[in-house]
Amino acid sequence: MDIFNNHKKLYLVASVLFGVLTLFVAILPALDNQSSIQPLPDAVPLSEAAVRGKKVFIANGCVACHSQQVRNVEMDRKWGSRPSMAADYAGNKRIDAWINTATLMGTERTGPDLTDIGTRQPSSDWHLVHLFNPRIVVKESIMPAYPFLFQYKHNPADTDVVVSIPEGYIKQGKGQVVARQEALDLVAYLRELKQAKLPEAAVAPEFLYPLKEKTTLQAEGGTGDTGVDGKNLYATNCASCHQSNGEGLAGAFPPLKNSPIVLADNVQLFVDIIMNGYDARGEYGVMPAVGTNLNWTANEVTAIVNYERNNWGNQAPLVTVEEVKEIMDYINEMKAKQ
């Protein structure tokens, strides 16, 4: 065949074949997916600040250590309420005319998955402290610090966002730590990373290999007869701020060890703070409504209350699920009247 002796014809045929294969194997299936797969009805588009923050996320290579995909395996249950699906990524568009879509699904997890980080950790104060120096909130963290996203000011303006950094982590005499716009945008992006709820008629796929529920009373940590592991709940949702030793961080997050609120005979205020959050004014960062955001049940609230009341040297009577449920009903009733 003359084609093998004529390099021009050979390259022309190869190029046409490559173009046809690309069209049918890549381009047409992608266009079909784009037209048939739509975002979930409750999916919220990113705000302008979050779009800018996504660019900061990409520019700093965060995808190298953090994924954004919940696999259908038991070990991924803590990252989201359900496994990820194609609809979760249908809203991704080109970043601009020159940069293609970035789904940021990632390929490894040197750090935790961020698919639902906006639900797990909605606190702006925590994210800013974590970005400034991850070791402040997670001593074992190997994540690099991003101090270039912040600046020091002796006289911050009213519009500046001052970050509460504990002593020992800031340069003395430089003033207060203020978040740059890039840091605020990045935090806005992280806070908006939330799994959209499925329509009521849809059933979320179950995770594979479900673990057996805990049903026995644990002596250390005292989860009570709730079937929920309070220690695991605390480690997953609370330890990042209040620390694994319950001592918190001075100037950033309050201690739970020897806390009069935690040890009080009447746990109504304690339960209210867990469900609806708390603003300690200038003393500490604002605590988000963790319980409400995660849709915690009375069993889960009881488990974490008993764990915090009976660890780190704390000793207080166990509360029952019935007591906590009565308090939660009362709190919801008061909120409805406001």
C-alpha cells in the first residue's frame, strides 16, 4: 500500500482516525452527559466569593491532598450523608475561556475529604485559624501553613476580619493578624461545599459493609444506652476546635474540661449550645449550630453530652435520652415562637 511509503498520507490518515475516535469516544459522550445530567434540585450555585475562593483552592494545589468524592464504602460514611453521584458535579462550568472545568475530585486523601466540609465545619473562625497554621487546631497536622493569606496590622479597620490566634503562634510586636481577601474567599468556598439533599422521593444509596451499631454502655466516656458512640461523634465534629484533650485553645476556642456549662446539673443551656451554637462575643470564636446543621437526634446529643461530661477529669451524672429529647422539644418550641 502506497500509504506506508508516503509519510504525508500516513500522518493524514492517522490524524483523521485520531479525530474520529476523539469525537466518538470523548466529545460526543461528554456532550450527552452534559445535556442529560443536571444538578440536584436543592443544589446551591457557588457565590461570587466562593468562585474566587475555588480559584485560590486550585492555585495552591489543595486538590493534591484533599478529595471531593464520597465513595460507596463504609469508611467514607463520615465524609458525607451519602455516596457522591454524577449530579453532584453537573453544576461545574469552565473557570474561564482558557481554563477547563475543574471538578477537584482528587485521587488521594493526605487530608480529609472536603465534599461536605461546609456542613461538618461551618465555622469561619476555625477555617481562618486552620489556614494560618494548621498545628494550632490539629497538633498532628502535616498540612502546610498559609501565612501569606494573612497580614499583620497594628490598627485594623472596622471592615478588617481579625483572626484570633493564640499567643506563641504570632510574631510579637507586629500587631493583629488580619485575613486577606484571598483567605476570606477560600473560606467562603470551603463553607459552601455541602452535599445537596436528594429529593424526598429518592432513596440515597446505602454505604457498603455497614458496621454494627453500638448498643452497650461504655464505662469510659459514658455514651449511655443510646446506641451511639459519643467518643466518635466528638472526635469527628468537636475535637478540631475543642481539642482531643477537651482543653480548647486560649483566645480561639473555649475548654470543655472543668466547664461549668458542661458540668451543670441543668443541661438545657448545654444542649441549646450544641443544637444552636453560641456567640461568646470577643472572647472566643463563634460556635456554629453543629447539632442543627447535622440533624442530630436526641440519641446523638445524649451520647455527646455524656461523653463530654465524663472525660478529661469531668465527672457528672449521665443524662437520659428522654431528658434530652424533652429539652430539644422545648428549645424548638421557643424558636418557633420567636
